[in-house]
Amino acid sequence: MHSDKPCMIEFRDWITREMLRAEPDVLFVFGDNLARRGKGGQAAAMRGEPNAVGIPTKIRPSMDDNAFFSNEDFEKWKAASIEDWRKLFAHVRAGGKVVWPSAGIGTDRARLNEKAPEIAASIERNLQALQQLSKT
């Protein structure tokens, strides 16, 4: 059965702190790190806001080789991100809207496609599942 309900996943090219504050009922996603600190990239606009959800895309906020995830870190990444994903799925199930960066997460500074393609693929699968859920 096809639903005419609009998709509650919206993509935006750039996200500002003002947007988060103007739309407190919307969850905004950004690429984060396991340390949950740093203000590079989109984290600069989102970190610390109650409606920001950081999905880990790096181990720590640095460009050192050991700051990046690898495929061997998949289980560590999964454990660190599960609550973030649960929050997003629960929000969409309840009819809420999620804003996702148009360029994706883990695509710039984190270089997930190059460094940890299994994590990049899992993020993409989860995003697709969120999109499907939002249409049902």
C-alpha cells in the first residue's frame, strides 16, 4: 500500500545554529567523533544544541592517521552510535522530521568511504531505512 505521507527526512546543503534553534522539534544530524568534542565542519553549527544528533564518523577530532576509523573499528562504531540511531528512528516513527546534510556525514573530514567503507555503507543503509520508515 502506497502512502502519500511526505518523507520526513530533509536534506540541506548547509546547516546553521540558527536553524536548529528555529526548529527545536526537528533533529539535525552531523558527523561526530567518539570523543564527542571538536567544532570542525558541521559540528561547529550543531554541537551542544539539544536537537543535534552526532553520528560518530571519526575516532577523535584530528587529522592524524589514528583519528580515523577503519573497517576493523566497525563493532566499536556500532556500539558508540546505536543510541544515536535509536533516537533518530524513534523520532521518525513518532512523525518527527530529521535534517541530514546534503553532502552526507563522514564524507569530508572523516573520509569514511576511503578509510572505513563498511562504516560508510552502514550509515547509508541506516539513512535509507530512515527514509523508508518516514514514508510508511
